[in-house]
Amino acid sequence: MWYYGLVPFTSAGGPGLLSRAGETAYYLNGKLPRLALIARGVRFPSGTWIRVADSDQPAWKVEPLVVDLFAALQRRPLRIAILLTEFDVEEFEKEIGDDWSEKRRDRDTG
């Protein structure tokens, strides 16, 4: 089953905002861009995530659907992450931080 619904959250949570996945599913962060399979009860990484598909679908089916639905992703590679534990989220956030630092360095040095 496919879902197309916004699930906004911040890592700090807040009224009406989710800080943990209510169920295992695929979520998209279009700014990164990353597609992540996030397990139920696992903390969302920082940013805004959109639930796009149930976990019973393989990633190779979800990825092209997401790219077709979000035109801006057609020009950018969509990386996939599997986040099943808090440790996975921490490692993912370190990787994202490194990616952003690298992009900023490249932009600043020309």
C-alpha cells in the first residue's frame, strides 16, 4: 500500500509534531535528498520527513515512485538509508553533517 501524506516533525518534537516513527515505513526528506526506511519507535533524524510507502515494499520499488512524484528529485541522486535503531539515526546524522560540511567547503572554495 502506498501513502502520500505529510508527516512533519522536528527532532525536539512539539505540539502536533512527531519525534518518533509511529510505524515502520519509508519516509522522504526532499532537501537532503534521502529516502529512509525508519522502524517504529525510532527517532526521526532532524528535518522534515514525508511518509511515502509502507515497509512491505522493497526499496527498489519505492525509489522510482518517489522520483516520479517529486520532479525536483529527478535531477538529483536519491540515497536510501535504513534506520532501525537509535545508533543508525546517530550515524545517519553524522553522515549528513559531513555531506553538508563538504558541500559548503566546495561552494566556498569554488
